[in-house]
Amino acid sequence: MEEFNCGIDLVEDGFGFLRNEASGMSEIVRRFTMANKNGMSVQIITLGGIITSLRVPDSEGNIDDVVLGFDNLDDYLQKDNPYFGAIVGRVANRIANATFKIGGRTYNLSKNNGENHLHGGFKGFDKMNWESHVLGGGELVLSLLSGDGDEGYPGEVLTHATYILTPNNELLIQFRATATKPTPINLTNHSYFNLAGHAAGANGTCAHRAMINADNYTPVDKNLIPTGAIDPVEGTPYDLRHERNLGEMLILLEDEGGYDINYSLNPPNGPGNKKLVSRVVHPESGRVLEVFSDAPGVQFYTGNNLPRGTTAYPPLIGKGGAKYTRHSAFCLETQNFPDAVNKVRKPSLQLHLPVVFTSLNNPLS
């Protein structure tokens, strides 16, 4: 165990072996455990930069894991893994018709979501084994070189993801990327949270109270592709500007299956670009999740596509044999707007050299 001056303990071990398709050789998937003196700890593996565990005490000091995940590498590699805890990229969310133009040239991407492209394609950043570096002060840096043409994207992209656990129960994630050609990039972390505990199910999720700091959202069509409009949340079930009970709000979205929508975040109140994105409370445990980011949007998702838990659609078996079903967790994916590369009214996500893409997320505070 290595203890740094900031009071963060860091341990490295192995999580399994993965076959490198290029070399044909097996390579280790490493796991890093960071813990502070308050009983909070996080585990991250080099496969996809996945957060496999996030253990946090409640108001009575009882510690539980508050993110969904699996116990072993094979389960993370299965095709029905819904991106639990992973970095998704090059472009998070959907790109309509799996195509876009840069400089008058059309690029065709892999179609892994019907006719559309989702979360970087069939083998996005979530399915790659990242290089790892431990820095002084307990910082973990994961690095990935994505090749020119991967999943149809132009240019090589070198991405660094830095994870920092603080003594104040903050988990910081910072993304930084450079490219050899102009290319779209939009990175996020896809953790599934349940502050009642990862095994608490939909009943646990429905007991949360959620606030999202956004006056507007981007409506979508039946394929969850943004229409290009930016509409006010006022008068809709998407209005979470003040804390609302998730169970009550999910009833209002029964036809839609729940929340799966991008919010256009309000600008920061103070200096700098980082702003409060969301605050979610689980009153019974006293756990609070506050998300801060410099991203312009956040995808709020309530696990609508997790299996229903019926005979026809059995639960997804997770850590410790937990049964994950629909609405067993929620995601707050800080991001650029979905399909921004094809929409006129959008924040730009194109990475032009020598501009460097950076994004700072503070997913737990």
C-alpha cells in the first residue's frame, strides 16, 4: 500500500486478462483502489476506465457500494453490458445515421444502434484496455491512443483520463485529448448510481430526490435523436430545477419509459467554467450526490433499458448476485449535446488542432 501526503491510500492489483487483438497476446487488466480516511473508496480498472465500485458511508457511518457493476472481467465484456461505469467515446451519445461531415468530407461510422452510432461504436473507448500511470498525490492517469479510422473517425486521438479522490469525499475526473486531424470528440463517464446501495433496485431509485440545474432540454425523436430544438423544461416532467421525488416523476414519464434526455445546463454563477450540474439526495441514507462540470449538457438516464426482471427479460446479475432491473439506477452523463456534429444549433464538439479538448467532471461530492 502506498500512502500519499494527501491522506489517500492507493492499491494496485489485477482484475483479469484480456486478449490483445493486434498482437494476439494476453495483457493484464489492472485495478486501482483509492481510499480516504472517511470510509470512501473507489475502484477503477484499465478496461474502459471503468469505475467498478464506489463505496460511501451513510449518515450513520454504514458503508455501501453505490454504483452498479460486475464482479469479474468476463461480465464486463459481455454484449449486454450497458456501459456500467465506463468512459464512452470518441463521441458519447448518438450520431444520427452514423455519419457527419468535416471540411466537406463525409465520414461514415459504425452503426451499432439501429441506423445510428452510439457511444463510439462497437469497440469504443469503453472496450479498450488503457495504459495506467500513478502520479504523486494519489492521482491515477489512464491513457489511450485511438487509431486513425477507428469506428470510422478521422485522425489519431490521444486521450488522458485523470482520477483523483480527495479527503473531502470528492471524486474528480478530468479528460484531455489531442488529435492529428480535425475530429469530433465528446467524452463522459457512464456510472449508474443508486445511493441506497447498488442492490437496492427500482424501489431505491424511486426514493431519491433529484435536481438538475437546467432551464432547457433538447427534445428527441422516436430514435432518441435530438430534433435540433432547445425547449424550456417549464411545464414538463423534465423540470427538475427544484428537487423532485424520482418515483413521482417517473410515473409522469411512463409512456417514455423514464428519463433519457439531454439538459442544456445553465451557465455558472461564479468565476470559471465549472458549474453545479445536479444534486441528488437519498433521504433515508443521508447520502448526497453533487455533480459539477464544465460541460454544456448532461444526459439524465434512469436505466430504462435495463431488463424488466420477468421470465422473458430476466434481471442482469451484478456484483454479489444483485439483480439489476429497469430503473435500478440513474446516470448523470456530463457531455456535449447529442448529435452536435450534425446540428446547426449546438455547442461545437469538433477538435481542431492544435486546440486541446478538456473536460472536468466532479461526479461525487
